[in-house]
Amino acid sequence: MRRLIGVATCACLALSACAHHEPPPAPVAPPVAHAVSAGEPVAAALPSWQDSAARAAILKFIAEVTQTGSAQYVPPEARIAVFDNDGTLWSEQPLPFQVIFMIDRLKAVAPQHPEWRRNPIYRALMAHDMATLAKNEKATLQLLEVANSGMTTEEYDETIRDWLASAKHPQLNRPYTELVYQPQLELLQILRANGFTVWIVSGGTTEFMRVFADKVYGVAPENVVGTEEKLKFEMRDGKAVLVREPGLDFWNDGANKPLGIFRAIGRRPILAFGNSDGDREMLEYTTGGAGPSLGLLLNHDDAAREFAYGRQPGSMSLDKAWDEAPRRGWYIVSMKQDWKTVFPASAVR
Amino acid sequence: MRRLIGVATCACLALSACAHHEPPPAPVAPPVAHAVSAGEPVAAALPSWQDSAARAAILKFIAEVTQTGSAQYVPPEARIAVFDNDGTLWSEQPLPFQVIFMIDRLKAVAPQHPEWRRNPIYRALMAHDMATLAKNEKATLQLLEVANSGMTTEEYDETIRDWLASAKHPQLNRPYTELVYQPQLELLQILRANGFTVWIVSGGTTEFMRVFADKVYGVAPENVVGTEEKLKFEMRDGKAVLVREPGLDFWNDGANKPLGIFRAIGRRPILAFGNSDGDREMLEYTTGGAGPSLGLLLNHDDAAREFAYGRQPGSMSLDKAWDEAPRRGWYIVSMKQDWKTVFPASAVR
């Protein structure tokens, strides 16, 4: 999160001109949960996926690990699948959506902070003065953190909920929760139908993602592993609460992702899906176990329907992991070539 | 853990004379999973519990929150029960068992560390020189941490597993995993039979507890929340592993327990069971929500069958939480008076 905020803030705060709008997608059939088994016809599985090598590998993997008696069989409790969120399950351009929320939050509370008017970072944020922000990454993040702290976790959750219910993406003109990827929703569903537990393991904060993960992805709060913000236990008006403090306790990205996985899950996953170098170690850890495993990376190469930035330099780049993929047998999924559709036809649930 | 190690190390490292042996317990029927509902006869529930106020409160609470349509009804996904481990689910005297393991580990690796022979802390540990250890709590802990680091988590888990399979409690003469409390095993079972998810939230380290929690308590690795040791992601021989480093990243005790709960579970529990002041904030948080809740504390007052230390000063003391209990409606469970039996009749599973 820290790195995403820093670099992305400077690159894209104007929220402008990163992509064409997607034409309204053709309606698609709702995904059907489908238990795969070896040898069974799988034509109906993953309907929004083209008949690609990645789709075939996913279906083969699911069939093998669920085949009782096979050498590749994995018992249900060990069928752990981990998914990055930003850029893997939903879009992350022009900025990770949580950063947009944090900026909106800062604007909302600004009237209670007249002292900010003399703060050069605040003024630069309001004026979209990228040059100043680029020179003051750390101070920018600190101001955003201050604006997003002081309240209880329960109060903050309510704010996130309200924002998600009303905010819309500046270019794609949809609520953020409708910028999830239809092919991935189908993948989550087929995994669960085959006994997998799906976890989100992302650089976004756990608290932010939990507000929508259950409703949008079917991922329960306890299966969300993210960056951890500082919290303090307090008694407020005689009630035990957790109060948000500025700063991070754990940054769940890069080489920290396997730590986040170990701490929350306690087992090595057997399937990991990411989209950037921040997911590299998660894939290395997942595919480094003794048994069968599958590593997948989404390449954002679809400027017409979403954004094309996967191989470009920057904090969201797919670069080192791209180079490593062939050696480790990871599949690179091309959004442009492997997905029939990108976003769901209509509101998610 | 840090506090427990420090104080307990100094008080009890000699592992001697803290309690009488328990006479071999009378065989008890294996606990029967029992779905409670309002008005149903509950005589068969919790067979190792005396017919006490605490038992009645537990059964009433379970009946109410599972009664569809009642004002107290709680949907299954929110039926979160959190249990401390040391002193709540199993014994913790003369030292938390994890500390005994760590000392045994230090002894086991000592031959590879000839440099320790000149280390005054090591010499004091070997000689049970309490005076020196008491004056050097921090250095004692650091040496234990060094002795328990350097290996991968997978290697360390194997060591814990081997130790649990062979080590026995110095006074009670049982494997440590048979020093779990029979009445609590019955409580875990009746909670699960009524749709609760049981979590362990303890000062012991997550990694240590996970090795036996599933087998002994039926608590899966992902439902164990504990103290977090420092870890480092590494490639060793081309394989992605997590390597243990000396030191702690998160100490899951006292006011940190609600943070550990929030981060791992993301919902406020509705039932909490502890035994010391280290559990006080966990109970405050659990019973501080808007809906129904139940707080329970185990008082170690049974020198004949286990140990009597609950109200004595020290790191494992039940003091502030004891004073707070009446005001918050928490139940104090007397091991001596409320439990018919303490330990299971024979090996757990």
C-alpha cells in the first residue's frame, strides 16, 4: 500500500486520461458453479474465459487435486487459493481505489481541519499539483493517514460502506464494486465448488477490503489478508473499541506476502493469482511446496476494455515476475486475449 | 509471551514443587456434541461441569443466540467464540509449556554453540540459577529466541511435533497435550454443534499452538491467533521458505488481544473465555458489542487436582479482571467447584 500510494499518487492523481471507456459489455450468463473432475467435459466451465492455455491449466489442476486416489490429490483443508485484489480481482487504475477513497475522505473532513489550509501538501492535493506531491511522497501519505484516523474501526467501516455505495470510477463510470473481473468471479466460484478456500492476500488494507469482499467476492472477513494499519484499544464512553491511528503495522506486499499468508492461514497455498511484482514472492511461496501447485499472473494489456500497463515501469509493473514465469511454470493470463469479457454485465448481486 | 517468559522464568524455572499430583481421574464418557435449544432438556450437556451458575449461563446463552426469531438471535457467521490457551484450555504451570519447549530446544542445540559455554545466561539456565536469570530477564529471553531461530518454519514445526510426542509434564507426569481440560473440550464441542466458530486467541505463538490445536482442540490452523515471531522470506536451495528470526513482531496479550482478534477475524466475538488479566481486554471487547455476549474467566483454585494460583500476584494472575467481572456480568468458573473432572481420562484422540 505504501509503495502503491506513493508512486501512484504522483503519477495519476489527476484521475485523467489513462484509458478509453469500455463499451457496455454484452450480457453474460451468471457464472455456474461447476465441479470439475478428470475426464469430465469442461466446456461449460469458466464461460468468460477463452479456450486458452491458462484456462486449460486451471481446469486440469482442479481436476487433478480433487481426484481421490490420484498422486496429485490434495485434501480439501489444504486446497488454499490466494488472490491478490488490486489489479487481480478488480481494477487499480488510475489509482488503487482505496487511495481514491482516502483522498475523498480527506476532502470530507477538511472543513474540520482549517489548519490544513496552510499545509503545502493539502494545497497540492486540492490543486492536483503533481510536481509538489511527487517531491513529497512521504508527507502526502502521512496527511492521508491522518485524515483517515482518529475514528473507531466501526465508524470507519461505515464510511467505507457509504463511499462504495455512491462513488463511481472517473473514466469507467461504474461503482467501484462493479469493476471486479467477471472471469475471476467465475474462477472463485469454480474453486469453491471444488472444495477450495479462497483467500484474498493483497496490499490494500484488510479493513478496507473486508467491507465489500464478502458481498462482491464471497470471501468472508476472516479470509482477507491485507496491510494492517495501526490500531489502539480504547474504552470510549464505557465501550471497548479499536481506534485507528496514523501509520502502518504491517505492509502486505512483496516478500511480506508469504509472511501474511503464514500468519493468517498457516498452510502453504496451492494456487496463487497475482498481477504485479508485488505478487512475485507469493507465487514463489505457493509454487515452492512439495505437492501440486499453480501460479497465475494477470497481464493488463487491454487498453480498449480496461487499461494497458502491465509491462510498463512503475509500482504496479509486471516485470521481474514476468521474467521468472517461464522458469517456474507460471501462466500469464492476457486480459486482451484470454478473457471474453472483463466486467460483469450488471451490478454484482 | 514476553511477559510470561520473563516473570515465569524467574519464578519457576526449577520446575519443582508447585502442586500435588492429581490422582488418576475417574473415566468420563466422551463428550457428546449436543445442539441446545431454548426449553430443551440440557441435563446431558457439558457432563464434566457441575450444575453451576456458569454452566447454566453458558447453556442459556447458546440456546438464546441460536433461537431463530428471538431478539437475541445471532446468525452462525457471527457466532465467534474466542478462547485463551495457556491456563484456559490447558495448564500453564510451572511454566507455559512453550517456554519449557524453548528451553529444551536450547539444550538440544547447545552442542552446536560452544560459544554459549562462556555465556553467563546459558550457564545460569543450565544451573537453574534463578537469581542470575531474575536479574537478566531480557537477556534470558534473547538467548531462548536465538536458540529457537535460524531454521525454516517447516523444520521448526517438526521439532515441536517431536517434542509434544515425547515430553512429559514434570509433576503431572502426562504428555502436555493430555493436560487439556476435559470440561473445555466439551464446551468447544457444544459450541461447534451450535454453529459457533471457535478461535484460540492466546499469548503463545501462533506457530507453536497450530502444531497441536487441530488434533487436540479441533481448531484449524487458520483459527489460531497468537504472538507473532519475526520471520523472513528466503530462497533456500531454490525453494521459497520462511526462516525464523529472533524477536517478536506482535505480542498477543492484554490490550493487544482485541487487535489480534480484529486483524484475524474481523468481527467482534460474542463469547470469550480467559483466565488472567492478560485476557481482560479481550473480554471487554467481546462483551462490549451491541448484541448478546458472554464473558468467562477460569479461576485456578484447585491445588489438589491442578494448581492454585489464580488470585496470587504475578504475570498469570486473575486480579484486575476479577475485580471487573461483577460489573460487566462475567462469570468466574472455579476449577475446584465447577468442574467434576479436570483432565481427560485418557489420551486425547
